[in-house]
Amino acid sequence: MAKNEKAVEKKGKDKGEKKGFFASVGAFFGRIGKRLKETFSELKNVTWPTIPKALKATGVVIVIVLIFLVIVTAINLGLTELLKLLTSLGAA
């Protein structure tokens, strides 16, 4: 087969023929594998916090959540009492 015939044959395959199911599945998993490899490569470049820094940050988050919990609970109780007061006045 001459070079021109191979080039024509290759062009025909690229344009007209569809990939088979297993070729498509293999390409799909190949892309996933490549993406995972890139992800793990990037994770090696991450500067991870030390244990004390992570514990300190966790403590800060817990304290802030507790503060907001108290604030939202106080607002909820206040609005509940206001609603009770308004409904008792309307019923009389």
C-alpha cells in the first residue's frame, strides 16, 4: 500500500466510522485515569496545615457556630413569644 492510500484510508476512518462501544468505554476510563493522575499530582504540591493549626481552625469554627446558634435561638424565642402575644390579643 502506498503512502497516499494509507492517508486516504485514515481519513475515511476518522470521518465516517463510529467507535465501538468498548472503544468508547476505554476512552472514557482513560480520561478519568488521566484526570485522577493530574489531581494526585496537584495534591502533592499542596501545603498541608500542621495538626495544631488544623485543630485551632476547627476550634474557631466550632466557637463561631455556637455563637450563631445562641443568636438564632434567641431570635426564634423572641419571635415565638411575640406571635403568642399577638394571637392572644386577637382571640380576646
